[in-house]
Amino acid sequence: MIEGRQTELWFTERQTDDVALSLRIAQTLLHEQTAWQELLVVETARYGRMLALDGAVQTTEKDEFIYHEMIGLVPVRSHPQPRRVAIVGGGDGGVVREVLKDPAVQQVTLVEIDPRVTEVARRYFPQIASGLDDPRVELRFEDGIAYIARLQQEVDVLIVDSTDPVGPATGLFGREFYQSAARALRPGGLLVAQTESPYLEPDIMSQALQAMAAVFPKTYLYLASVPTYPSGLWSFGVGSLGTDPRQPGARPLNGHTRYYNEDIHRAAFVLPTFVKELVNGTCQQQSTGE
Amino acid sequence: MIEGRQTELWFTERQTDDVALSLRIAQTLLHEQTAWQELLVVETARYGRMLALDGAVQTTEKDEFIYHEMIGLVPVRSHPQPRRVAIVGGGDGGVVREVLKDPAVQQVTLVEIDPRVTEVARRYFPQIASGLDDPRVELRFEDGIAYIARLQQEVDVLIVDSTDPVGPATGLFGREFYQSAARALRPGGLLVAQTESPYLEPDIMSQALQAMAAVFPKTYLYLASVPTYPSGLWSFGVGSLGTDPRQPGARPLNGHTRYYNEDIHRAAFVLPTFVKELVNGTCQQQSTGE
């Protein structure tokens, strides 16, 4: 045995064929095949406990606040009356926790296809799952595409917190789904969906935006920095039936935030020039003014 | 031989003890020890040609525009008369190329400690080094700390494009250097320095800002997304003798940009709540207004 040598365990996500992010892990807590996907829970040395699905980082204790605040709060804070919210995917409960911070939200329906994600979140990520037992929350374990297709003008904000467009999430990035999303929304309603990295998946991002723009009167894009997601920069597409998602409202917020604030809400819609060009013609542009 | 097996070559940067980014490489072009550091040039599969120093990614063809535009253009665009610019480090020439886009810039002094960086950039990264032969540019291969210490109110904008604070760059992050930087600047002048990742090196970032705030009347922080830098989010500290760096001026720009635009200039100063908290008390806060 070589003096000082120690076991090193690393989780590696091949973010593309040519780029990989590796996180050193202290302990593997759970590794199983669910009915839908491969599920891994590990304790990482740098980002705390982490959930990965099919080899892709979904959430870590240390940086989950960014994605969950930004996908959850931007639409509910900008909608004048976000009484009913539906979330497709997001079985860990992180988005539920965030939207419940807005006092205008009266009902949240979480539609997760894989019940194991929620069971695992309750056990291993109690801070993330903390909103799931709130009386305003309804949990449905079924296909989000089928559920949304049954709704007619019933929700104010629809949030798609999906995995990458492979496997069960593929249908969530297409025009047909956006059409049923638009039908599911009440007048003025907002659809928000994670739309991948503008650096590493520019085609997925711009195609999703194009598909939204073919269905919704107005389409927007905003960005947030997520260190454990590919390239560290993540995009969110918004299809709107009327509400301008770029302006946060004035309702007081219950609970604190660590990434989101009103200025970040507005600034997130300001796009670098190359991102503007990727979504040219499909998105409303944002300016910070003088 | 197993059918279909192929050689895979990967460059891996251990960004911290517990986080690593790996880029698949097609070819190693140069690998040497200079008088100052270990220098590597490889052709990556995803980000084009890449320069690494002491194992850390410095620049890649595909994403170099972001860092160079943001560290170079934010200070010169906001200064009312950035006639003389000094750059410490940045021997590849990327920052020189960007500041020359502002027609108000009359003289640029690049002070690089390692002449091999510049030689290698001219040969392997001609697009990045393209401004180095401009008649407005003076190249000095010497210690930037000693050079700046000799200046008395001579430059309008001083840009510190350094490596991480290990090895020769350590002194560039301390109060003593910021004091001589403040003396080197003309009235109203701006110091801009790269101050690492707010996620992975929050202490380096906030200590650099504290040291600046002890010297400069006003201190600011702004952010940009750089996919090949640790965490994908990078910070830039600004010490100002008077100019407000948050507002771009109206001079026309020679040449196009791919990340920078006037709205991004302003939005880059809008900080996520956790970053605000890290620099609380040392930085001016930015708001996007209504």
C-alpha cells in the first residue's frame, strides 16, 4: 500500500459526448432502477446530497435553490392572480416549495410520472420536499402530458420541471404539448419550461422556443446560473396568453430566497447577444432601460 | 481488440479538490514548462482550441468572447474618456482586442510576465491575439505589480486579467496592489479585476472586494457566465475613483460583440441574493428599476 493513498469515488456526468462534470462523492446512499429511470442518491463532497436520474444531475442540496426559485417564482410573481398552479415533473417538490411562498397561490397540482422520485425526495431531501404536505398541494402520479391534455382553462401557471428531452420527457418539448398547455391555461396564463443550456444544447432551446411561439401569442426566455447543470447556464422558455412575465408583482413573499430577488427577476430576461440571436424572432426582447 | 473501441483523450481540470471539468481532446498541440508556469495547448472536441496554464483553463476558441468582452468592455464603455488602458496579465491578447473596439482608447499597455503566453497566442490563437500589432498597443514583458507601482495618475482604466491567486498572480489580489493601482489611475479611473467564482471561491471573491473597498471610494461587482470556468459563473470586481461602471456610454463601438450589449452591461451588475450577501457592505448595489 502506498503511503497516504485513499479511495476516491467520483460521479461523472457526460454532459455531452465531449464534456463531463465530475463530483467527488463521500457515500452512495441509493442506486436503483425505477419503473421509469435509473435513480441515484449520493453524498457529494462539494454540493451536499445529490439526486441524479439516468446519469444526469437533477438537484443538489447546495445549489438546488437557484433552479427551483427561478423556475417557480418568476411565473408566479409576475402573474397578477396565480391561484392555481400545475407542475409537470418536479417530483422532488422543490418547485412546489417555491410557488407556495406566494400568498396568492391557492392550489398546486404536482404531476409526476415516477412516484419513486417523490418517495426518495421525502426521505433523502426533506428540505426540498418540505412543501409536499401543505394542504394546498395535490399529488398525482401519472403522465403529465395526458393530465394536461384533459384540462380546459383551469390553471393560471403551468411549470414544466422536466428532465432532458430523452425518455419520458421527450413529449414535453414539442408543439403538441404546448398546444394542450395553452388550452389548459386560463386567460392571461403562463407556461414556463426548462429549455436546456444555450451553450451546449442551443438547438433544443431554440426549437422549444419556436414551438412555443407557434402556439402562444408571446414567448420569452430567461436565464439563470446553475453550477451543476451543463455549462453552468440554464434557460427557461415562457409562453404567455397575456401576462408579461418580466415584471414581478408587489405581493409580499412568505419565506426568503437566496438567488431570486426583484432585480434578478427582471435581469434574468436580459440576454447575451449570442442567445438573442439563437431565439431571434421567437422571443420578446428585454431591456434594462437607462 | 474490442470492436469499435477508440482512444479517448481527456483534459481534466480539478476545479476544486471535489469538482472536475473534463473536455475531450482531439489533439495535443503544445505542452511545455515556461519560466513561469506549465502551458498546454490542445484542440478540444467541444470548445475548439484551448490554452491551459498550470492545469487551469484560461481560454477556449468557442467561449473566449464572453470573458474578454466582459472584462474589457464594461470598464472602457462606462469610462467617459478611457484614453489610456493598462492590462496586467492577459498575454493572449483577448482583452486588448476588446478594448480597442472603443474609439476613445488611444493607448493600451499590456504587461504580461510570461512572454511565452503571447508567443503561443500569436501562433495558436491568432483570432485572440489579433489586436497585439495595433499601433496603439505597447507590449511589456515584466512583472505587472512592479510596473503598476511605478505609475502615478497615468491610466484611465486598469484591467487585471490574471490567473488564479496562486503562483505569480497571488500579489494581484491583495490590498497593497490595489493601493498602487489606485495611485496609477487618473482621477475618475477604474480598476477591474477577475475575482473568481462566487460559488466555488466565495472567500477569494469577497476578500478581494474587501481589499478594494479599503482603498477605493466605491467598489462594484458584476458577473458573467463562462462555461469552461469553474461553476460556469465568473465575477469581476471594480474599484472606482469616481466613474460609475454600471452605465455604458453612447460612443459607437468598432466591431461586433457576441455576449456584451448595453443591456447586459447593466444587468451584469444585478446580483443574486446570495452574492449580494457575500459582498454585503463592500459593494454598491444595482437595481434594474421598474
